[in-house]
Amino acid sequence: MKIVSIAVSRKKGTPKVRVEEASLLKGHGLEGDAHAGPWHRQVSFLAAESIEGAQKKGLDVTFGDFAENIATSGIDWQEIPVGTRMNLGDSALVEITQKGKECHSKCAIYYLAGDCIMPREGIFARVLKGGIIRCGEPVCIIGARRGED
């Protein structure tokens, strides 16, 4: 299980730009990302396998096109319960807060890509401990919340 892509955008509803490393800020999210802030969806995750599946269906998409912050390989996000904590790289810690999301209208991503899989397959988390994360670093599931914040 590892990070295969990290992406940020300055504006919501647009594809994100890939970066090799980024700073996760405690209680905020990825530094410089439009979705970061003091709420429960500070960081978004999507399985690289989901993006590859969209490509196999003929969509001209790549990492960041679904506005995911972090794409991973080797994790079936649909099997990870809300409340699960995960280490990213050497120091960052996140907690899963939401699975999927409601789209109120078709966003720019839908029109650019032809579909948006984030509402069905995206996972959201809050940052409990910050740190620098890099592509290729491990993701380690450490279990569910133990009552502390």
C-alpha cells in the first residue's frame, strides 16, 4: 500500500496538478489546496485502480483529474471504515471521516472527463498529525479511533 500520486488545486471543482511531495498540515489538509481548511474533508483519497478502471472504459483521465489529493495503490477504500486512522509516509496521520459525497450538479471535472468517480469512490479524511508526504511512500492502516481527538 503506497502513495502513487499527490495533487493540489487552488480552486474547487477543477482538476488538480500533480506534485512529487506536499506538506500535510494538522487540522487543515494539503498546504495550498482549495479543499483544505477546518472541516471534515481536509484531504481526499482515490484508488489508483479506480482511475485505471476509468481509463479502461475509454475516459481520457489521469491522476488529479477527479480532484483527488492522494491516489493510492493496494487499498480497497470501500472496505475501510469511517474512523480508521492511517499513517502516510514517515510522520503524517489522518483519520477517515467520510466515504463518497453528494454532487449537487455536474462539475467541471464531469464535463472534462466524461464522468466523476469521486462521489462514488472517493474517501475523505482529516489530518491529525502533519508532515511531508511523497509519492512512493507507504500508507499504513493503524486501526480505528480510540476516543481521543
